[in-house]
Amino acid sequence: MESSGKERPGSSEEEATDKRKLTLEVVTTAVKDSLKECYTGPKNAMRDCLAQAEDYRSETLNFVMEEGGIKDARKREAKQKQAERKAAIETLGDIFRACMLEANATREDCKAQLIDIKNGTDLSQSSDDVLDGYFSFSLLTEPAGSCNETEMKECRAAAKEQCLQSGMKKRRLPVMQKLAQIRAAAEEWGHCMEGLNISKGTDMPACEALALKKFRFIRGVLGKKFNMTLEHIKDVGMAFMDAIELKLLRKKEVELHVKTNESDCNDKVLEQFKNKTRDEVYAVIPLAEVLDVSCEKVDDAPEYSVVVKANLTDNEVQDLAENVSGALEGMSFDMRRLLALDGHEATWLRRLASAGVSESFGAQSINLQGAGGTPEAAGGTTVAMAAGTTTGATKGMDVGRTTPLPSGSCIELSGETVLRMQKSGFQPVPCK
């Protein structure tokens, strides 16, 4: 769908957060432009192309980040490496998606192409990690960064369809959405802390509130699990602030979700769903431990979740999740609710009803964590972009600045990015 765009930042905290995000988005966009050219060019020239592209864009990106408020040189270097990792995932994902959209394309052929390109890069992630990162950290997070709040539900549905068109298995949607929730909330918190120049160990309720907003928007939930995951979100956010590489941790857990045709969560349905899931898993892993049982409304529909320990290989865990999810399709769970006898009597009858499964999902649980190691640069910096200046594909970013942009500094920005910058008080201008 075509969105009318995000609202203008409504508070000083939102403004500082959005300005920091825009700076790094411009950097990532510039990296993506050069990566795509190298990835799709002659294979034997890829490494030389990547090295030349890095040298060519380095001065421009350093300029953009310094004008965006990142004054520490070590911090700028670390942030550029972080943007390069993110851009590589998005570029490979875009290439995979384009392949999947071709007539007669198969997932196997497109994945073979992805692996072939990735092997010519310095990326340490597996092809599965690249695709999961693309689905969760790019496609599924896009609505929260580009859509108006009133359009968010429709934007989430469009993002889901994009993922399915791009080769993501539908059964994996909730796991991908939960990853997206953590990453988006952590980045929002980190951008806010850096934008306000707040030290990482300081409590900042305004930044937590912005993280909660992202957490809710990504999946269409009320956010009742936010407080339980807040410390993890902050840990990931601190790794993000320090430009530490984030890794996907595939857990020995089976995660099952079902949506029903009811309007509210029901404890009786949840208990039966748990028992059915446990029985299906027990058939493969006797006495497997149920780790979590819950229900929350996702885009106004009840979504029940059960997580079960599964001490198996990654492939076996995923196969088990898909098999159990398949067994849950089309099931009905008994429930009790009150129904009126007719519209004229004030008498109620308690009778047996059922909740039918409308959608079933199953996948291996995945968590997000910092890759470890010493932060490349610590602390936040203040965003110093002044309202009314220009950025991105522009001639300067600081009012009164006379130093021209470095040679080759034109950066092609999306219309949505330009719109957000304008709403934040900036005015990008065409390259000349």
C-alpha cells in the first residue's frame, strides 16, 4: 500500500531520536547503492569493486555523520561499519526478493544465487541468518518507520505479504515479528539515548516510551510483554549504540502460535492448545518441558502461544515446529461463553461453544544478542543538525557552512526519507 508517511515528531525526544535515525539511514542508503552495483557485477571483480566503493564513499559518509552530530572519529568509524553490515543484509535480501518475484523462480535457485554472492563478501552470517535478518529487520520493521499511526494495521498486512512474496514461510511469521519487535525497540531506545546525549546506564522514561511505541506498532499488540523484555531490549540497544555486531541465536525451542475466530483470549482454549501442543511434541521428545504459555491480541485477534524445550538439531527443531503447526490447522477448541436466548429476554444460557483455529504458525525460537567483544566506541553524542539545513543528496548540512561536500557525495534518497527529513525541518536538494 502507499502510505501517507509518518507524523512529524511531536516532542523534543522524538525529534532528537528521528534526527539520529535519519543520519544513519542516509549512511546506510549510500552504502547500499554501492553494494548492489558490486554484488550484481562480474563475480571475479567483486572484492576489488567493494574495496574501491568503500574508499570512494568513506569521506562522504564521514562528513554526513559528523554533520549529523557524531563528532568522535572512532564512533563514526564504528557506525560506518555497522551501517555496512546492515546495508549488506538489506542488499542481499533485495536481490533474493527480486529473484523470487521472477517468473518460474524457485526458492532453491534464488537461495543458491544468494549464497554465491554472499561467499564473495566478508559477511560471517549464514544465508539463513541473512534472510531472517532481512525479513525481520527490514521488511517487517518498515511500517513502524514509514507509516502513519492510523494506517499501521494495513501497513503491517502489506509488509507480511512482502515477506511471503520474498520467500518467507508463513508459519515463521510470529517468530520473525518478535525479532523485529526487539530490534526496532532496541534501536529506537538507542537512537533516543544517543540523540539526547544520555549515558547508557541512566534511566530515561521518555526513551523507554518510544521503544514501547515501536514494540507495539511492529506486531499490532498492546505491549503487555514489553516490561518483561525491557532489560533485554536495553541490552540489545546498548550493543547497537556501541556498534557491536548483533547475532541471531537459534534456540533449542519449538514455538507454536495459533489465531482463533474469537474476539478475546480464553483460558480454556489456552489450556487445550497447550495440552495439544505438548502431546504432539511428546510424541517426538518424551517429557519435553513447556517453557511458556500465553495469549495476547495481535491486530485485534487472539493469538495463543506455547514454547516447548526441544533438545534437537536446528533442522530437527524446525521440522518438528512445522509438523506440530500442521497438526493444529483446522482444529477447534471447546470453550464456554454466555449467549442470549433472544433479543427480548434478559435471560442468559451458558452453553458449549468452540473456537476454531484460523491460522497456525510454528518455528524454531530465535533470540537477538550482541556478538560480544569490546565496544568499538562508547557513549552517545548529541545530534547537531539545525532546522532548515539540508542533508542527504544535498550541498551541505550546517547553516552557514562554507565547506563543500566531498566529491562524489550525491546520495539518492527515497521519497519517504526525504518526506521525513522535511517534517523534521530539513530540506534536501537535488544533486547538481
